Amino acid sequence: MSKSRLRSRWSVGRGRHSAARLLGAAGQATDTSLETLESRVLLSDPGSTFNTAQELLLDGNGQATYDDALPNTSDVDMYTFSLTSPDFTTILADAVNGGDTFADRVDTKIELFDYQGNLLGTGLDSGKLTGGTPKDAWYGFVPTASQKNPNTGLYTYYVKVTAQAGPQNGATGAYSVRVDGQTTEIVHSGTATEKTTSGTLTLPLQDIVYHVTTTSSNVWNSLATANVRADSNVLDSRIDLYDSTGALITGDSQSGRLTNAFAVFKSSVSSTFYFRVRSDEFAPGRPETGALRWHWTWSARRSISTRSADRGSRPAIRRARTARSSTNSSRSPAGTRSSPRKASGWCP
């Protein structure tokens, strides 16, 4: 730009825009002769290789979020993050909250690598829900000892995010990569007393993971229940239960008029169980976010078959069974067999 043009854009000397006058007016009303720029947040584009991966620094809650976009299916975004200790860790390539319309959002894909570049797993979607199958990729895992970098003492991972299909409207597909490497501990005594805790899901496809660690006491060898209750008008809850290695044990997804997820599982001693809660809905206008309340119960009762020391009670049990069988037979119509009654409750 020429000096003459500079002078035409910025008055010098004793004019009303002299440096002294501008300095004195600092912090006062904006001069109308100065152009006001729009507010912007500048983020560097994540690299596409392990060496140029964008580092995600987890906060005090073990979480990190980075906003970016996938312009086409050939674009590659690489991220890296580290954990100081192993815990159930979740990664979501979230496009449903990325700003694009719900139907036109990008279809994301996640690939997870360890610090040596070994592929650990792939996430293509968020699993089948009552509201459908979200195309926003999710992956959850528990770090292992072999994934710890001996040089740093950290569990370092790389996340590759790509697009399986571009947005239908042809626009750039915005998304946020969300990492959560810290679960919420639930302290339970292992008795039949119910343990409760509250939480809130604030975003569609958000999840919260809790964990319970059992001791060596035999009271933990029992059936246990987990129930998530919420206002059905705002949140349709879902439970996914994982063992200490991150393998899925069971899940519950109520539908129709039943929306409070409920799961029954066999507990064990000296174990860790992870409970992931999220909404079964994710589309706009559906019960996808809101407050929730967990209810956990460990029955802490041994089954008859494990009472090896109580053999003296078995003849009485047999006699009771024989008496019930005779009573049922006497009540059955001639020429028919009475069927044994099913026990109430959950059956695997």
C-alpha cells in the first residue's frame, strides 16, 4: 500500500486522530471513524500425521474438546492425548452439536492408536438406540499396561478422525472431538441398601461413566441392579455396563412408555464395573437431555447352591419341594401335567 493511501486512511499531525488523542481516549466510546472487526477465535487445523497431531490437554475433570471441520472424505485430522492413570476413556467425534443441520451433518469415523502407532480400535457410529443409530463415531476403552509409554510414564494415544460420507448439502462438515478420561466413583457397601447419585446430560449424545470397585468380601458375589430414573418428557435414559477390561456386559434400552433404563447383572469380588449412561434419543425435539438419578443395589445374598456348610437344610428343602409338587398335581385337571411356576424377576 502506497504512503499516500496510508495518509488517506490514517490522519497524522494535530488532527482529531493523533496518537496522543487516541491514547487518551483508550477505554472510552469507540470512535466511529475506526472500523470494528468481528470477534473471532482462531484455531490451527489439526495435522494429518502422528508427528503433526493436535495435542488435546485434558482438564481437571479429565476432559478435552476441540472444534474443527471435515471438508471432504479425503481430509484427515489427527489428535493426541495422554492419561496419567488407566480409567474408562470415551472419545466422540460429535457432529450432531457441530452447527450443521441434523440431516446434513457429516458422518464421522474414529481410529484409535497407541503411542507406538498400533491400531487399537475403530468407531463408526454411536451404536443402535431407540431413536436410531447416530452416525457420530464413538469409541470407549480401558488402557492396559502395555499401552503405557515407559519413557514418559503416560498412556499416550492418537485419534484419527475422518469422514465416512460428506454432508448432504455439500458444505463443510463441522464436528467436535470430545475426550473424557475420568469416570465418577460410586462408593457402595455391597449390601442391599440402595445407593443413589444424581447427574445431568446437557448435550445430545453426551455420556457420563461411573464406576464401582468391589472388595474381596463375599458379599459382592450377588446379583446387582442399576436403574436410571428421569422425567420421560425430557430424558429417555440408557445404560451400558462394562467390566474392568472395557468389555460390554449388558445394556438396557427401554422403549415405548417405559423410558427409565434398568439392568441386572452378576457381581463378583475384587472387580471394577463401569456404568455408562446416555440418552436413547438424539434427534432435535426428542427427550435427549436432562437431569437423571442413578439407583444401585447389591442384594448381597448367597444362592442355595453355594451354601456348602448348610447341608442340614437340604432335606427340608426337598420335602418342601415334594409337598408343593403334590399340591400342584392334585390341582391339575386329569390327563394333564402341571408346569413348574417360573420365579418372578429377571431371567438371563
